[in-house]
Amino acid sequence: MEVLVIGAGPAGCTAAVALARRGIGCSVVELTPEVRPVGVGLMLQNSPLRALDTLGLVEACVDRGYVHRTVDMCDSQGGVRMVVDPPSLVPGKPSMVAISRAALADVLLSAVAAEGVPVRYGTTVTSLTDRGDSVDVAFTDGSSGSFDLVIGADGLHSRTRETVLPDAPAPRPTGQIIWRASAPRPPQVDRYWMYDGGPALGKVGLVPIAEDELYLWMLQTDTSVARPGPDTLLGALREQLEPFGGHVPAVAAALRPDVDLRSLQALLVPPPWHRGRALLVGDAVHTTTPHIAYGVGIAIEDSVIIAELLAAGDVDAALAAFAPRRWERCKLVVETSVQLGEWEQRPPADPSLFGRLSGRALGALAQPC
């Protein structure tokens, strides 16, 4: 069996490693000349860590990241309202690891290289021709090849989705924007702190992602006001952070100029997620907002599970089983995250709904996938 993976992000690289570990031949093409992760940091929670543990990659994430045991949920001034303490799902392994997106890319690409999987940068697919039991592929560099399966792991703006599922819905804005930035980690910021300023101010997260590094995010309602220019993003972010207390002022003063500001979008493509011998995984079919920090997590799970299904040797059976196995779980992540974002913009009368909804979702996601 030979599989082509389109995209060298977390979903694509995890798929390549998982396939290779099961003795399935694969190669990867990546449109960009090098992998450039979008954003600063992310949280790997207990379920994606369980998936990565099957590939022996948790230790590398721990070495490059920061182990978290709790999340302190605070008011805008740092008063702790609630402490979230998720369980570990693998004995001896942490329940949460925060890591920079660049470090996670290094971990996964190193694993891809260790498995001997070739990655062709600056190259992608121009056409897919399904032959029933194989796919003929033409590439942008003029070359071509034939594969038993093509896996599109090329993200929210997937070109593969346009080819394989041309009638799929388009990503939609959710009404919020997210600021992301990095800073050196002050010693007192030794855990994940989340500050809630309500609809008027938004939410802020301070997330250690290494012993000496920290990731700040800020969620706000999108008011459609003109965005600051690249040279003024840092000053604009600091201004937005001024009403917050706790550790936020110290971090705001130390922020680097690498500020990213973008609108949040969501996507949930109904099954099937394949046509013929071409399959979509990860953000290409289920892009979520960051409200329960599971976007990369369910993409990693997708990739581990498709490799598990393909290991039986029957491509058609694996394709038939994949989306039904993944649908409810991915739908839960996307719909829960979008609902939490809507409540942040228009709070419900009962504020306990936030905790109840996210708690139910995270409890369900801790179950075997």
C-alpha cells in the first residue's frame, strides 16, 4: 500500500508517522517551502496525548513543552473562580502539555524523518484522477504518481477539499477575533491562568509553553472595526489588555512584536469525508475555535485512527469506517466550541452553563476514541 499525504501540519505529519509505524508506505507533499505554523502555542490535552503515546511521542513533547496539571479560571483581576484538574489517561504521563506550535512541528517532522518518510516542500497536487482502486496524481513540479490512497491534511483552506468534496460547506466566521503573542515566562506564571472580562473586555489566557516561554491569547467579540496595521499590533494589544489585573500587566509589558490577529472560523463537513480513494482529515473537514483547546487534538486523533484502520489492509473498508467512527466526537468539539463562543458574546442567564457544557464535552472526549 502506498499513501500520499497532502500537508505537513500536525494532521499530515502524525498521519505519516502513524502509517509508517504500521508498515504502510507513504510520502508527504507540502505547498510551502518550509512548515510555518500559524499561531504561537497550543495545549495538548489528555486524549491527544493518549493518541501521541501510541506513537511514542509524548516524551518529546514534554521535553520541548511545559507540563500543566491545572487551569486556573479567574475573573478579570485574577481572582480564582474555579480550578480545572483533568485526569491523565495514560499511567505515568501528564494530563496536559502546552507547547509552541514551532516546537510541535519540529517534534513531528523529526519523527517523520526518523521513519524515512520523504517530504517534498514547495510542492502540492494539481489534479486527482480516481481509478477505483488507486488515484493518479499530478504535482505542481510536473511529476506524477499513482497511490492506493490520498489523504488531504491541508487545513482550513484545503485545496484538496475543493477537489474531493466540491459541495462541502465553506468555513464560516464565528463572530470573534483572537490575538496571539509570545513573551518570556515570568517565574510567577507557573501555570495556565485564564482571565474572564465578560463580553465588554473578552478573555485572556497566559499559557507557559516552555520553562522560559509563554503564550498569550485574547478572545474578543469582532466589532468589525478596522484592524490595526502590522506595525501597531503590539501597541493595540497592550491597550486591550490594560483593564486586566493579576499577572496580565507584567506579561503585557514583556510581549514581543510577533502579534497575530485574526478572525475565528469554524467548519463541520457532514460525512462522507472521502470520495473514491481520496480522504480528508483534520481541519480540512472539522475546523474548530479554541474554546476547549481541541482543534489540533482531534486532528492528531484522526491521523492515528486512519492508520489503525488501514493496517487491516482493506482501503475501502477503512474509508467506510473512518467518518462514522470520528463524526460524533468531532461534531462535539466543533459545536461545543462554537456554542461557548456565542455565549461569550451574548451571555446566557445562567452562567453555570459554561462550565457544565465544557465539562460534559471534556468528559466525553476522555473516553476511548
